[in-house]
Amino acid sequence: MTLTGTIEEKVEIPQGVKVKVEGSKVTVSGKAGQLSRDFSHPKVKIGLIEDNVTVSCEYPKVKEKAAVGTFASHIQNMIDGVTGGFEYHMKVVYSHFPMKATVKGDKFIIENFLGEKSPRHADIIGKTKITIKGAEVVLHNIDVEAVGQTAANIERACHIRNFDPRVFQEGIYIIEKARKVKA
């Protein structure tokens, strides 16, 4: 199915944020840091017009139309990230065996999960900073994908096989997702 005309989405650039477009590579820098990403697609074009980033495609099919919206959303997330960042809040839940969560290098370590002798590990993606305050774990990063994947890794490390999750609710769970932090 072919759609006629041109589809275009604009992403506004706020003050204090610099965006550089070189072909399909977009670099966004702000007071919180810098993010770069390659948006290579044969039909989708990205450009800068005044204070807007435009993502456009001429005579798009359904997949190209979807790619335009996806690329615009990724660029908006990059702008939100460099203006403040994203936080995920997680909660440590246990009923019988008290868990201990620590950070060592690029690993999140969960000790005494269900009374297990060996600790469980989860990878920390990118420059995600983890703060542990009692039963609450806070993850912060300017890259929404890195902080989201780190939270998913932590949740997945606490997966219990062959038990009913409605009864055995031990683990570390996301309670608040991807909130933009005002810097």
C-alpha cells in the first residue's frame, strides 16, 4: 500500500540544547551530557530547520511512515535525556530471606535471594548510576534505553522458575518508570 505526498514530523529544540545532524547521525548535547545515535534508513531524511529537527519521507509506505514517527520519538527522548535525564524506581520485596543488593563495578549483585548461597548478577548498561536506599533502588541515566535495559536486567535476575508468582513475590520490581528529571 502506497501513501501519497510527504510525511514530516518536527521535534522542537529547547534553549540550552544543541543538535547536530550529519547525514543519518544525530548528536544532541545539553547540560546533562551528550548522546549520539545513527538513524540510517534509505528513504527517511533528517534535517535541521531553525529551532526544529525534521524527520521526513517522500511517498512513504506504511513501514516508512512508522519509521518517521519512531525516529522523531527517539530524538525527543534524546533531548529529554540531555536536559535532565531519566529515573527508574525499583523496590526490593522479600518475605522470608532478607536480600542484600549491592553494586560492584558494572554488575548489580543480589545476595541471599530465596536463601541461595551463590549471588545473582545483573549487568549495568552504559553509565547508569544506581543508588540503593533501604528497600528502594533508584536508577538514573540520560539515555532512556540504557536505564530501561538495566532495570529489566535486574528484574530478570530475580526470576523464579516453577513457582507461582502470585504466591512467591520475592524479587526486585519496577514501581515507577522513565520519569524525566528536571535539572
